[in-house]
Amino acid sequence: MAKRNYWYLGALLVMAFIGQVSAAFGDSEIKLSETSMRPGDFIKIVANETPDSNVEVQFLGESKQLQFYKDQYLGFVAASYFTKPGIYPLSVKVTKDTQSYTRDYSIEISKRDFPEDRVVINEKNRKQILTLDNVNTDSKTTTDVRQKAQAEALPPLWKGKFIWPVHGKITTEFGRVRYMNNIEEGRHSGVDIAAPIGTPVLACNRGKVIFAGDLNVTGLTVIVHHGMGLYTSYCHLSKIGVTEGEQVDTGEAIGQVGMTGLATGPHLHLTVRVDEICIDPYLILDNEINWN
């Protein structure tokens, strides 16, 4: 009788343990750094799940996998400067074996007005350089490069604050509506920093060089992947000082200011991207990105 009671008690304990394991899945903490943002902003997401899980985020019609790093899943989502104000759903789906759960959030995107920027350039040069074929070729080249880099699933390579790559007057801000010869050419994807030709251009933070070459519109260009789908691009250089595949440190010279490609004067055009979305460089410059 006593043996039977022990067996019964053991069975209850096993069932209780299984119940606790089942209950634990889905109770893990998921943290969003913000629940409101502007066009051009980004949100950090942290999910405390086991390494054998799959964590997928859906936001603004895009889906992406969070990366496992140091006992948690991490990632960014961003809102394009074209995003209209409103309340948008964000969902985090966690799958493990045959189990899954989804957490749903509402993200408020506020209205943000971007100023206009009107530039007059030689019409012949504009038509020669800023053709649809040239723009599409550049876009395909850099998108392919970033997608290949994304497949590597690099962990966060950055450390400490992101620094300004060069100091000078800001001549064009992020998100400005660009008009060339009174023809709208889209939004300004980064910031333009005026500086003399030959001024050293420094890496904003640690990362891996995934592109170093000549493009039709942005001229001599360097793209650095800082890990987790965070990229900085340095454009219109007069000289490139790094090679693809090289790892650079914060403050390391990667090139020199120039006016190659479609440029009206010597300056550095700096673009910051989360995946394929351009974000406001001011969000990271002189700032640290941490997961606390």
C-alpha cells in the first residue's frame, strides 16, 4: 500500500513538473524600448527565451527574426520616414518545438514634418547620373550587400558611444524632401557634413566593412555593418582606405572626404540603416546602444 502511495505521489509530482514547464513557456519577459516613435526612429526588442526557440517580429508589413545573443533574443525594428502617423500593430511570435505564443503591442507613430531642400545643379550632369537605371543599380548593389551580411547574423560589434565620422557644418538634415532643379528626387537618407576634400573620415563605431567601392550616385562609398542589421554608410569619398571584409574600430580612418558621384561640393553623406530602413543618425551619434 505504501509503495502504491509513493508511486501515486511520484506521478503527481511528475505531472506538476510538466505543468510547470508548460506554464513557463509563454511567461518569458519581452521588452520594447518604446511604444511610441517618429518616422525615422527605431525600437529595441529583447525576448528572454531559450536558445532553441525561434523569435519572429512583425511590424509595418515586414517580418524579421531576432538574434540570440548572451542568453536572450535581441533586435531592432524601425519606421521609415515615409510612415504616416497612426497606431500600428507589432507582434512577437515565439516558437519552440510544437509550441508557440504571440505577444501583441500597439505602436504609436507621431507626425513628423520634414523640411524641403532645393538644389540647382548642372542639368546635363543630373540627367547623366541620376537616371532610373543608375539609381536602381546602386540600390540593388547595396541591398544585395546588406542581405548577404544579414545572413551572417553578426552579433553586436559596436562598443561605447557612436562618434561623428567628421566634424563640420551640417548642410542637409535627415529626411529633407530633395528637389533638384525643381524636380522631386525623394527624401534625404542621412546627414550631409561639409568638410574640405581630404579630411579623414572615421568609423562611427566598431564593425565589419561589407562594401568599399564606387557607385553611380554616392560615388566612392564604404558601408560598415555593426552587427544586428545596423549599418553606417560613408559616401562621396575622395579616397577609400579600407577593404571589404576588414574589421574596423571606432575612430579608425576609413577614407577621406570628397565630392565623387552626384555632389555639389565636398562633404560626407552619412546614412544609418536598420536593415533596409534609413533612420535618423542623431539617434545614435554621441549615444550608446545598450539592451538594459
